[in-house]
Amino acid sequence: MSELPAKPLKSWVTVPKNSDFSIYNLPFGIFQTKRISPRAGIAIGDKIVDLAVLHEEGFFSEMTQIPHGIFLKDTLNEFIALGKATTKRVREKVQELLKEENGALRDHQSRGKSMVSRTEAQMLMPVKICDYTDFYSSLEHATNVGKMFRDPENALLPNWKHLPVGYHGRASSIVPSGTPIFRPKGQFKDPNMEVPEFGPSRRLDFELEMAFIIGKPTKMGDSVSTEDAEDYIFGMVLFNDWSARDIQAWEYVPLGPFLGKNFASSISPWIVTLEALEPFRVAGPKQEPEVLPYLQYKTDHAFDIKLEVLIQPEGLKATKVCTSNFKYMYWNIAQQLAHHTINGCNINVGDLMASGTISGPTEDSYGSMLELSWKGTKPILLEEGGERKFIEDGDSVIMKGFAEKDGIRVGFGEVEGKILPAK
């Protein structure tokens, strides 16, 4: 496991206590304000460092490989495509400029232009996502679902411990945090119904997930090994894979998720780099039986990232309904990418690959209402009265995540979405 720097880093920028965006983090995102066009930025405390201004003012002059205007794009794709050597140098340069003892930016005439208040900014989609894959990599989640819908004594399907199960999702309906979500409509058929019915979903759910962003492309026919996988991963985001459980249950046989999933997914706007997460590596769960050689790995690819989900009914206080951790994942990001590409499937910069629901070993760590309310049989009580079996119109679902060690915090902010009535 990597160690944090011996000498704590401090910034001349005021960073509130327990801020997700410490000088150790410095995630990338795309923002705009009423007076500033969409562009790339880095978060620090309650501020955003405008990378376009830094570039214009010559702070990256030694990096001749950075094209003019690249930070004025409305996605990070072209910047990420420059490669990890360059993106890492940019982040390290900003970190150096933000150090308490460094006055180069602090005392520069452009400081006012280069530091934007996060409260004034609107966060946009950080990347253009052309392809999206959703995995099913939590042992606890897969077991819970198997118990509810199949044989409790044989909850896992025969292939589950041999490969990372996944499916290709719909990239067009992935939206940034804060985007309202309309309740989906579709067919459903309960066991007591003779024929299916049509209407708004009655069992709308969240799925607590994380996702990684591809930072390096491959060609058709090429495969990525577990050893090299992280070279192809730029960073990670929080991910809410909204799910209509009643629609999903009726449609998923024989080909899997369709209308129950593709109506919307929400992501957090800041991409936390793997470099920032390096100190928080941990060993993942022991995998038995032994996996095939192409899925074996030597380096720890699990991360100790604390996760939580809150439900906030309109006009009322939020209730924390789930506390989980990314380290619970049975299949790690390197195995997911290796399996995804083992057949020669090509990947592109900006592709998003989601973990699948992240559930832990205890009832309060289950990552969906399907599990938390156990298929609606155990309602969750809300702090200001009322209960929830699934998500109702007017509810906002808020997901948060952070890693912390020795008092140093690297967080993701949050991903939030409010459910509106069906159109």
C-alpha cells in the first residue's frame, strides 16, 4: 500500500474541514458560470482552478504537448487523450502552485480570474461518453438478489465467481448530478397478474455504484491485461444507476436489462484520478475458486472508499439509508477491464464502466432499496416521519463518497438526482 507524504501538504487556499477537495485530491471537471463558457477546472476546497486561465498565463509553458485551447473544450476527452504522463504533470503542477509556500499563483495578477467559486459554477458532464458498460461485481448484492428472485440455497448463478458479469448500457441517458429524472413508464407483471400492465414504474430504485473512465484507447482485437489495466483508467466517479425494478423483473429474461435501466443514470461531476486514490489501496476479497489466468493479478486494485446514500423527500430533512464501501467489490477494476477486452473489444477515451451495485455484509450496507427494504417487505423509516419501500416522486437521492487516512481526505463530492412524475 502506498504511503502518504511524510510532510503534510498545506494550501494557501482555504480548505474547509472535511472538504472532499483537499490539496491531495485535485479532481478534474468541466464547469461554466454566467460569465464563463464551459471549460476544464480542478477543485480545491470551495474553489475551482480555471485551467484555461493558467494555460493562457503560461503556467504550463514547459508542457509544449498541451495544445492551445484544449482547456476551453466542453469535455475532458481531448485532454485525457494526451496520456497519463501529461495529465499527471498538469495535476502535479497545479498541486505545486497551490502549496502554502508557493506564491507563483497566489501573488500573480491573474489569481482573481483563475480561482472561481464553486457556488457560482454549474458543473457539466466531465466527458463525452460514447460507450457504457455496467458490471454486477458485488458478491453480497448478487447473493441478495439471487435469494429474492431465485433459489435461496443457490443464490449465485454458476458463472458468477468465474467472470465479472456485465452488460452494455445506454450512454445517451447518463446525466450529471443535479439533473432531474422523470419516473419511467413500461410494462410490468406481478405474480398475481394474469396479463402484464402498462404505466409508471411503482418500484423505482437507486443503485449505489462507482465507475471508472477510460483514458487510453485500444484497437479491435487487442486485449488489456490486469497488470496494465490501470494505465487505461483515468479516474473514478460516483454513479447512480437508476432502476425500475418492476419493469426490469418482467423484461430481463432472456436478454437482461433494457427499459428498466436505460432511462437514466447519474454521475458525480468531478473525476478523481487514480493517482489521488493511490494511498487508499487495500486487498480485495479472497476469490474462490481460483480465477482463470487472464483474471489473476498481483497488485491490490481495491480502494477503501466510504460510501453513503441519503433520501430527501421534497421539503424535508434527508435520511441516511445506506453506508457501504467500495472495498467490498468481489471483482476489481483491473479484472473488469481485462475481461471486457479479452475478446478483442476495443475501448475509447471517455468510455464509462460502472461497478454494479455496491453492497456490504450488513443490512445497513446494502446498496439499493430492493435490498434495504428486502423487496418492499421491510420499509425504511424516514427521520421526519413516513417510510419508503422504493423511491417516490419528489424524492432526491444523494450519494457521497470519500477516502480518508491519517486525517487526509480525498472525496468525490456527491451525485444527486430528484425524481419527477412520469411524463
